[in-house]
Amino acid sequence: DTLLGKLLRIDVEVGDPYAIPGDNPFATGGGLPEIWAYGLRNPWRFAFDPLTDDLYIGDVGQNAWEEVDFLPADFSGPRNFGWNVREGTHTFAGPAAPDMIDPVAEYANGAGGTCSRADATSGAGSGPS
């Protein structure tokens, strides 16, 4: 029950100070209702592709791996990106849950790039820069 490492989805057009969309995964219980996606360590940047509405997330790792996550616009189901059980696709602590979403790209810390930039243009994310 923390907002750390999550993507939140709220409606600022209604409510005081905001409303919770009814189709958020925890809108009716089981977690904080603002949470839309979880299992992220430090989602530094994210962007929606302007042509497809797909989501790209640059997620900073803990010790060894950086990752870029992807969620198609029409995705339904749990949005669990795996932290703190996995760092990228690598075990960090504990067994993986069956609903974890693998990153579309990962690379070792210090490998010459950073995931602190994520852009989405022309139907494809730019990946690490």
C-alpha cells in the first residue's frame, strides 16, 4: 500500500481533488485505487506513442540492470513489471509471479546508456539513449 514504484491513473476533470477511473486494477480494493501499473523500481520517464497509444517506460534498476518496458494500448489484465522480484529479466529476490511483464529491452548498468530517457514516436520507442 505505497505509491512508490507505481504508475498512477487519476481523473483530474472530476472529483475533489480527483476521481479514480472505475477500471483501475485496484479501484474497488486490494491496493491503493490510484495504482494503474506496479512492479516498477524507478519509472524515470514514460511516453505514449502518439500513433498507437502504446506505453514505453524507462525504469532505472537497482544494482545491475536497466530496462525499458512496453505496454500495448489494448492491454488488459495485471500490469506487474516485476520489481522487486526481478531486475530486468534477472532474479533479484524471490520467485517470479506468473503475471509479470518482461521488459522489451535491458542492459547492464554502465553499459554506455541510460533509461532515463524514453520517447515514443512513429510507432516505436527510441529505447536507451
